Amino acid sequence: MTQICDTKSRNATNDYDMMEFKVLKCLLEENFDDLLKEFGIDKNKAAFEVERYLGRKINRPQEQQQVAAPAQQIQSNLPAMTAEGAADFFSQLGQKEQKAPK
């Protein structure tokens, strides 16, 4: 999918489409370094300025990844939902919304 985004970004006919596919690629990869570079933002300098403004250290991405590991473990313990199960879920949700008093 990221390869498709790269190709679409390179072959875009306007800046809007090019940026749209770059953003989509960053979202898929969960890595926003390329997007920051596109806007000329140095990640380390931005973190330094935030810390200077707040007057304290902030959690850097390496520290956040260690904290995020338990959340990923919880998600892996959940059963996978089929497309039919998802459709049923949203159908039931829609029915509840229609029955709810306004």
C-alpha cells in the first residue's frame, strides 16, 4: 500500500494530490518523519523548543513505544472480526440509534 502511495505521489498532477498521498503513506507507516521534513520541521529541534516552553522534559518517542507495548498486547488478545460480523455490528448500532428517544 505504501508503494502505491509513493507512485501516486510521484505521478500527481497537482500539489494537493501529491501531499494527500504523502500524508496517507505516513499514516499507514505510522512514521511522520517524511511529513515533518516536507514542512521543514526538525523533530529534535521541535522537541527541544517544547521542553524549553514547558520547562520540563517530555516523553520522547522511544519512551512512548515502551509504554504502548501493553496496549498492543491487549489488542492482540481480541478476537478478529469478520466483514459480516462488522456489518452486523454496525447494523445493530444503527437500529439502536433509530430507536433511541430524541
